[in-house]
Amino acid sequence: MFTITLITVGKLKEKFYISAAEEYEKRLKGLCQFNHITIQESRLPDNPSPAEISAGLDKEGEQILLKIPKGAWFCVLTPEGKQLSSEALAEKIAEIKISGKSNACFLIGSSFGISQQIKNKADFKLSMSPMTFPHHLARIMVLEQLYRAESIQAGSKYHK
Amino acid sequence: MFTITLITVGKLKEKFYISAAEEYEKRLKGLCQFNHITIQESRLPDNPSPAEISAGLDKEGEQILLKIPKGAWFCVLTPEGKQLSSEALAEKIAEIKISGKSNACFLIGSSFGISQQIKNKADFKLSMSPMTFPHHLARIMVLEQLYRAESIQAGSKYHK
């Protein structure tokens, strides 16, 4: 069975986001093997300097590197990424499956983003919107899109 | 005080979406006058024909027309709309305020969209993403963006 891994940084705090994430993860698990990995968010001072932010992202990056499954197709969510429709994302995942890869890994960074080193490792950079969403809400959006992508591939009616 | 009205079609069912919407509405009310109006969703058969969908959207459209505040700047959320960054949306709302309008009205349609007649009435067509999101999740995304837009204008730290 194809495995999708979602790596996120920092714990969800709002109860409604925790419940929404649980719901979409449950649905997703009906269509593929799904793993969610949480990386600890670096603690930064209130008004961090660029150097402090960069050091924080590098520290998160070290943890992330250890968690990307071996041989996985690796996709980072980042504002400078390419936009795809839901159908195009489903097609992309279908292509990865056809190429023989057995897993795909998606990464949502912390509120300060993702280190350049990690971005350089990505097979694909994906942007959901030119708008800035809090990374907690972005997690729900990604989970919904992954569920939608798997539904499209399974030919279910959900996505219509 | 500037008034923002959000018109949506159909009630939220999932508890986590209800809680998330309440939270962002509460925050938004700290920065502007905010009204939320719910229009009844047309009941359609399981596999509706294009004519049935069109009739349903027209019926919703009649209710929507009665609810758009007089003189409001009217914006519909639709996939063929223009994409804006959060900063550009904040700027757009700031411009509306400067132009002397005292209210803006945003519309999220039902799962089948928005009738052409209503789209033609819009001052602006906005797209958040080329991806398809369920309209319930889109409501949370719009509320968050409206809160973010007001925060940017208020110079608060939220949006960073």
C-alpha cells in the first residue's frame, strides 16, 4: 500500500484544529497508509533576528532530515512553490506511484518557514495559495487536499 | 466603524468547523463590525442535472440578492477569480475604506458554486487557490484572511 507521510513542525494548540486534523487523517487512512510526524519547533525570542530565525530553522531541519522516509518523493509546502489544482496534485501522486516509489512525504514548516537546505532536498515545491495562512490551518488544508487527491484516484464522489 | 458581511450558503455541520468559525468571527469583531448571514442551500437530488444545479443556484441567488447590504463593495469567492496575497487583500480593503464605502460583503457559494447572475453583480472576483476546498473549509480560510487583512491594517503582529 502506498504510504503518505506528513511532517509538521510544532504541536496544534487549538482544539478545533486538532479535531479537524484527526478527522481528515482518519479518512485518509481509509485510502492509503498515512503517517504523521511532528518535529519540535525551535524556541525563539519574541523579536528574533534573521540569524536567530535561520539557526532555528537549521535546527528543525536537522530533525526533519532524520524523518524523511528513505526513497520517498519529497515535497515541501512553500509560498514560492508551484501552484497545482487538486486534480493536478492527484495526477502527480498517481505518477509517483507509477514510477515505482512506494511513499511520498510532505513537509509543512514552522511559522518561520523551512530552511534553504531542506528546500534544496525537495523533489517538488508546492504552493497552495499566494495568501499566507497560519501553519496550523495549512495543515488542515494539506490533509484535506491529500484526502481529495486519494479520493480522485480512487474514483470516489467526494471531490465533486 | 467599517462593516464586513460574510454571506455563506448552507449550515456548517462539523463541530470543528463551527468552533473554528466562531473563534475567527470573535477575533474579527475586535477589529471591525462583522456580520455573518447564512442562506439556505437548495436541496438537489443525488445526481443533479446541469438544469437542476442551475435552478438551485438561481434560487440561492434570489436569497443572496436580498442580503447584500446596500452600497456594499461586493466580492465573490470563485475559482476563476483573481488571486491576491494577504497583503494585497488588506490593501484592497483599505482602498475601499478610503473610497468612502462603509461596508464590504464577501460571498462563498454552495458546493455547486454561485449563479452567473450573482457573479455579474460582483465588484471583485477573488480566488484563494487553484485547489478545490470544501466550502465549509473555505469559510474558515476566508474568515482567517479577513481577520489577517484587518490585523495588517491595524498594524498588529498577528500576520507576521
